Amino acid sequence: MDHSPRNSTVSATSTRMVDVLVPVALDQTYSYRVPRGMELKAGDLVGVPLGPREVLAVVWAENANPDPRLHNRLKDVSEKLDAPPLKSELRALVDWVANYTLGPRGMVLRMCLRMGENLGPERMRAGVRLVGDPPRRLTPARRRVIEVLSDRLLHGKSDVVKEAGVSAGVIDGLVDEGTLTVEPLPPPPPPPAPDPAYGQPEFSHLQRAAVDAMRALAANGTFHVALLDGVTGSGKTEVYFEAVAETIRRGKQSLILMPEIALTGQFLDRFAQRFGVRPLEWHSELTPRTRARNWAAISEGSAPVVVGARSALFLPYANLGLIIVDEEHDQAYKQDDGVHYHARDMAVVRAHIAKIPIVLASATPSVESEVNARKGRYQRIALPSRFGGQHMPHIEAIDLRREQPARGRFISPRLAGEIRTAIERREQALLFLNRRGYAPLTLCRACGHRFACTICDAWLVDHRFRQRLVCHHCGFSMPRPNVCPHCAAEESLVAVGPGVERLQEEAATLFPEARAMVLSSDLITSIETMRSELNEIAEGRVDIIIGTQLVAKGHNFPRLNLVGVVDADLGLSNGDPRAAERTWQLLNQVIGRAGREQGRGIGYLQTHQPEHPVMKALIACDREAFYNSEIELRERTLYPPFGRLAGLIISAGDRPSAEGFARRLVAMAPRDERVKVLGPAEAPLAVIKGRYRFRILVKSARGFDLSDYLRNWLAVAPKPKGNLKLETDVDPQSF
Ligand code: ADP
Ligand code: ZN
């Protein structure tokens, strides 16, 4: 075969090769031949044959010195796609993130290419036009098509299918007969651009310095990290909008990352008040069509501002000029499946690679960012008081050891009294409990049986609205029985502890005339219902808001002055080294919802340990006290950011395989006195979805290349086979 003239022509004319990266869970690149007449550069999007399939890939390197022996065994690149190439800065980010997280490079690349069903909107949007005479055989369906197209203008093919009520085949037939032509539809006009001068507010003298700093950093346009550190209600959003405005003026794109895009209805409106139009959104709930259109606008540069969840960080911006990470401390920035990465940290990496400024905004910065600001690595831009002279909420503890709620109740008499007063003044009250459902545990009073998930190491949570017991880890659920399945006793099952649904029941008995609303992620079916419920609260049509952490973030409820934290100790005692930091952040955020317009906010912490440093710092409004004690503790124990951590999670369908493999891994760990390998131990949730999980924790000094250490270790260690799975989590956020 090699001697056939045809083959020799091919090899004589296509001696060039490229290495491409395929967006699947593989780390290495593959070489392909470049067919004659095809011009390819690094970053180009191409189609290549991979096994039996044709897949999308990105040219990673132009291979200058192909090995001629290899050459004959390679396949050709099948096509070069009509899309902007992936810029070198994004390719560098993919390489960097893969190297740091130990996630396969192809998986990281995949995060850059989530562009909807098709490549660009143009591919989906074929147009047809009437050009010739009607065909001899004129069926009723064909007649309808010709009627729709009688103006001889270009129509979208799919629109004609709908309007004429025919199948696409009817149109194709008319094209074959020369009656119609197919032409690509012009791309849709770009959305109206945000106007940096549209609604610029007057800034208070306390905000001025921060505003100037924002404008300067955006105007400078070089790599620079600023920590916008401002108490809740200080106007951080208005202030960082000035950096966005400056970036728009410079003709560059801004990315605003948000931890929870489902909650940004109010944000989009505020953006529109400031800039005249809403920004482009990027999150998992976009329809494939919108996703494709937005992806194209982002990669072609026609979207000046993008607001998105963490996945928006990996998009191929045409000319990114600024990144804002709002609520930078939020845990939702950590992705814990597939590639384990922290979007805030990777955003700093992207800004560094792209040489652009980045702003991290928070009222309760992460300990990492606080330390970076104290050491001068980040510029601190502070807004220490609320806009308009409003006072910060006053915070008091309710000591549950002395002021107990009645039996089977969870709201203490004092808190109930305060809520009643608030309602009488026609103000709102928020009851905060970070627990979904009715009760976290159901047990039988007769035999002590506890309802647990059959495949996870977890109790089933009673959800009364749905009338089911539900596992929060795998989603398993069963109807709530009337009879104990263990001892057959009747009427013996009791709910133990509160969830938000149970609080609603208690609120209904305590305040029968009040209008209460529960906000919890499992009760919300779509972003739209979420946004409309938040609107009802903001407009004052609700007296008591009962919610999980969903209500803690970012909202502005003008008539809310009272926040009651039902169980302030909830997150403190789970053994997680970040428990104190999390609790401090969450409680500050949720109490920060109070008194934003009227300045009479008050927060009550129901707690069993009012002397805990977190409670004391909250009550004294002493931010420095909290960070000082937490930083001192981390420094002493060498926890991040004073030491480094990585986790290896080993899971398998049976316990001995998981544990055995974990032990063999530990035995292979390279010796290095700068590293401590701890474990294996059962992971905190030892069984999830029937998989047994063990965890190895690796601890090192700050500045040590933990990723490299892990890579060397895993290179010599046995590979997980069959049912075994090994995940790497560099900088784990929870334990
Ligand atoms: P933060 O994000 O710091 O909690 P926001 O940006 O939400 O604070 O601001 C709190 C409130 O104050 C918002 O209603 C905002 O519109 C208003 N605000 C802040 N700065 C100004 C300003 N300069 N002019 C008018 N309103 C402002
Ligand atoms: Zn389960």
C-alpha cells in the first residue's frame, strides 16, 4: 500500500505535524498530520479522528521536527474550525492548573470549551431564501414554505420550519430543486453595550479613596491584586463598578465572579442601574442556545462584561482586562469534583498570566487573603463603615444554657419576644438555620431505631413538605413511614432536632398572623422562582424569613432589622480546621443583612458557648480580634496559609480494597523531612453512595512544591484499577 502513488503524494506534501490536546480526561497530547493547504497555529480549534469518533481538539504545539518514521502512522487533522483560536494566555492557564491540581490537562481544557451544543451560533443558524421558480410538483407543504419566503429575503431555516409547519426535509427538497438557496444567517447584532457614564453615583467622602484606588488599578492595567475589604453595606459593589467602568473605557473585558449565580437577580438590576444594560451571564442554567451565543460573544470580544459562576473563569475571553471575585471567601468557589480547584486562587493565577488587575471583595476575607494583605502582597482597600452613616448591627448572645426554649421548641422566649416586637413595628425578621428539611434525624421511641441511608454513612433527613426521608449525600429517599420498620411499634417515630421546615411550624404557632416564607435550596425549583421570592421579601410582602445559607449572601432587604441565629454553634464542632473561620464568615454575612437601610439592625446568637472566640469577636464587633487569634492558631499549627495541605481520597465499592490500596499508597510515599504523610484514615463521610472512602493527608511547609511531590509519588505508586478511584485535592477546603 505504501507504494501506491496516492499515498506517496500525501506523505510528500504533508510533512508537518501538530500536537493536539483533546478535552477528555487525558493528560498527554496526540500528534496528527497537517493536510496540505491547511494552515495551523498553536491555539487553533480543530476536528480530529480519535478511535472511531471525530472529536474537537486544540492545537497545543506545532511540531517542528517530526520523526519521519512516526509520520506514516499518524492520522490527518480532519478540519480547522471557524472559531477564534485559544490564546496563549489561556493555554498557559490550562497547563498551570493541570500541573498544580494534578487534574488531567484534557479535563482542564474541557472547562474552557463548554460552549453549548455546537461550536458557534452561526453553525446552528442556517438561512434560506427564495430564488428560483416553484417546482413542478407543488405539495401543500411546499406551497406553505414558498408563501413564508415570498418576500425573497433571508429567513432562518428553523424559523421557516416552525412558521410553515413542515419538516426540515421539505426545505432541503426545495433547495435540491433550485427553488431555495441556503446562506448563513448573519450573526445576531451584538447586545447593547454597557455605558460607563450611565448612572455613576455620588460617592461619600469615605468611599472616595477606595474609588480612586479602583480607577487607578484599572487604568494601570497591569497585574495587581487588591483586597476590597469593606463591611456589609459599605458599598463594595458600587466601588468596584468604578474599576469595571474604567476597564470598559479602555475597551477591555471585565469578568465578575460570583459564588452563587442563582442569587444574582438583584445584582443584575443594580448593574443595569449603573451601566444601562444587564451584563452577559455565564452559569450552568443557560440554555444550549444562549450558551453558544454567549460563548461566541465572549470569545469574539463583543461582551464587555461577564458575570458568572466559577466556571466563567476558564472562558476564552478575547481581551480580558479585569477580574473581580465577589465574596472571595466563599466556599462555593471550590470545585470538588473532576478537577479540584479553587476559583479565587486560579483567578489570581489567570490575572498573573494575563498581566491584568484583580479585585477580591469581601466583608469577611478568607484568612489566606487577610494574611496576604497584612504582609503587603495584596493592596488592602478598606471601607470600614456602612454607606449613608448607617450603624453596623448590634449583636447579642442568647445563652441557651440559661434561656432555654420550651420542650420540642427551638426559639427562646427572648428571641420570640423580639420577633413579635419587630412584626408589630411592621419590620421584617430573619430566622437563620443552616439546615434543610424538617429534622436531621428520625428515631423510634420504642426501640431506638434510627433511620439511616442504606448506601451512605449518614442519617436520613425528614422533609415534611415532600413527605419523605431524604439522604443529603446521594439523594436516596423513602416515604416517611407510620410504623417503625424495626419493631413495628405504631406512632413511635419522633423527629430529633430542627431544620428550617420545623422552624416554620414553630413560627406559625408563635406568630399565627405573620406571613412567613422558607428559603431553602431544595424548595426552589428554578432561578426564576428564587428571584421572584427574593423580590417579594425585598418589597416587604413577608414578615418572617426562615432560611438556610441561601439567605445569607449579598441580598438587600430594606425592611429587615432583626436576625435571629437559631443555632450559632452548628458549624463549630465538626473537627474541620476551618470551622471557626467559616462560622465567623457565615454569621457576619447573615447578620449583615439587618439594618441596611434604617441602621437599626440587631442580631441574636442562640449559643451554648458565648465565650467561644468566634462568638466573642462577633458580639464585640471586633474583626481584628478574630483574625489575630485565628492567624496565631494557624501559624502555631502550621495550617494554611502557614503550611500547605493536600488530600488523596481513595474510594472503592468495598472497604478492604479502599483501605488496602490507601495503605499501599502510603507505603510508597517518598521520604522527605519537609513533608508529613498522615493516614490513611476514614474520610469524614466514610461512605457515600455505597463507596468506601479513605483519606491520606499530606502536610508540608509553606513554599514547598506539594504538587510536584505528589506527582513523583503517584508516578511510582500502584495505579488504581477496576473499582478503585483516586482523587487529588491540593489545598482542600473542608475535611
Ligand atoms: P456591600 O456590597 O458592601 O454590602 P452594597 O454595594 O450592596 O454594599 O451597598 C449597600 C447599599 O448602599 C446599596 O443599596 C447601595 O446601592 C448603596 N450605596 C452604596 N454606595 C452608594 C453611593 N455612593 N450612592 C448611593 N448609594 C450607594
Ligand atoms: Zn445516601
